[in-house]
Amino acid sequence: MEFNKLNHVPSLEEIKQAAKQIQKVVRESPLEYAACQSERYGANIYLKREDLQGVRSYKIRGAFHKISSIPVELRAQGIVAASAGNHAQGVALACALLGIQAYIFMPKNTPLQKVEAVRFHGQERVKIKLIGETFDEAYAASLAFCAKNNAIYIPPFDDFDIIAGQATVCLEILDQVPESLDYLILAVGGGGLAAGSALILDYLSPNTRLIAVEPEKAASLTVAMAHGAPVVLQEIDSFVDGAAVKRMGDKTFEIIQNRIDRVLAIEKSHLCQTMLDLYQFYGMIVEPAGALSVAALSTIAAEIKGKTVVCVVSGGNFDPKRFPEIREFAKIAQKE
């Protein structure tokens, strides 16, 4: 079954209420000055460190806001989610904190590290179901289970409650940034973070340019913008798993399409080099999606000179065993 506290685009007041609702669970992540990037691009560049959340991504914001809004009398029906990544961890932690049973569906090929992270955050409140060879198969199974058991489905992005929760990232940024914000750069996959941030800028900082960044081989927003509506991509590269979706959300696209400055697509080797740079300069271990915003800086280097820029580092769920793979891809960028 569906439960929606919000059936409309969240207002500024509703987003502020979401911020109050999650404040005991979600930390106000630091906004850190990026000295190396600032010097390289002649700009004031800051990193919004959502990789430092308890579940290492911003996804806890939307998940906790959505789940904590469910009336007490409905909670016994349980929660269902389908995710191979950060959304699953956010849902797991939220359910553990609120004492709600969760059933999380993940494809069989989900890395053990991610399965264990979900189990750790959810403790006895989470039952993990590894089903199907792809996310789409796990998703279909989750919907069937949900319908059969009359459980409450928690979508990863295309939901106004989720969007309101993710919007609190941008709300914090505007409170933290020491001067007026010229550019906000963030990763986009399904569009929850981008949609929430677009609303906040619309309400509070309309002169800030919002740039959405996606993987070159999973450019669902670029295609949606070209068609005027979300389109299912026939094939995507799941390397940037935190931002690789075949189709972005209807609600998120409706909000984003007229509120962003542009969409940039980042090539894999350049993204990998950025991940190595973040580790070398700041000791940051970020997932590929978390580095997308920083990777975009070189594309807009000329226009950001002298400007104030915030890059959202959306997540840090990365297995260090993948570093050799990252280095190999980065070598391609180094040769260019």
C-alpha cells in the first residue's frame, strides 16, 4: 500500500517541518572549504559532506522523514523497499530507530559489503530478501510482496515526502555558506536530491545556478530533458551505482525541468581521477556518485572563476577493494 503525508510539491514551510522532524537522527553535515579546488579554479569552492552521515549518504533524510510520518496505527503493517545501495541503508536505520519491521529487496549480485551494511543498520528490524539478477527483478518482487502483505512501500526518490526530506540538504547549505551562493552542483539519478534542492533555491536563493551531474552512460535526466518527459533507457552502466537509474521519477522531473540551469554528463575515467584526487588531497573515500559534483568543476572552469560554488558530496559507501579498478580507469584520463 501507499502512504503519503504530502500529495503535492512541498512548500518551504513543509520542508522546514521535515528538517525539524529529522534533526535528532540526521546530523547537520559540514560544509568544508576545498582549498585545492578553490586554488585550481580561482573560486571559493565548498564541499557539502553528506558522506559523513551515519549511513554515509543523504538518503537517511528522505527515508526517516517518510517513515517517521507514518501514523502509529499503520506501522504494524511493515515497510518494504527495493534498493541495492544507500536507500536501503537509510530505510534500515529509520526502521531500527522507530521499531518498525522492514523487508528490503536486493538483487542477488549485490556486493556483500552493502548487504552487511543494511543488516548492521537495521539489526533485528530488517529482513533482507536477495531476489533476481537485476534491480528491476528485485523491485518487481518487492511490489508483489507489498501488495500481498498490505505493507507500506517506501520509494527511493519519486515521492513528495522523500523529496521534502532530501531538500533539507540545500536548506542547511544556505545557512552554512559564508557568502551568497552562485552555483550549487549535485549528482542526479532518480532526482530526489536535485528536486528538493531546486525547490529550496526557488524559494530562498533564485539567483543561484543549479547544475545537475549524471554519469555519461546513465544519462536519464539528459534524455528526459530532450524528450520533455522521463524515458526508460534501454541500457545503462551501473558503475556509478548511486546515480545510475534507467528512468528518473515523474514527480522529480516535473520539479527539476524548469528549475535547473543545465545537466552535465561525466565520463567514467574523469570521475575516477576525481575520486583519487579527493582521497589524495582530503583523505576522503567517496563512492562514484559522491564525486560527480566535484568532477563537473573542470567542465565549467571558465564561468566559475571568482564565484562561490558548493559541491554536494552525496555519499561515501565505497569498498576500498575497488581502488585498483578506479586507478585503471583514471589512467585513461591521465593520458588525455
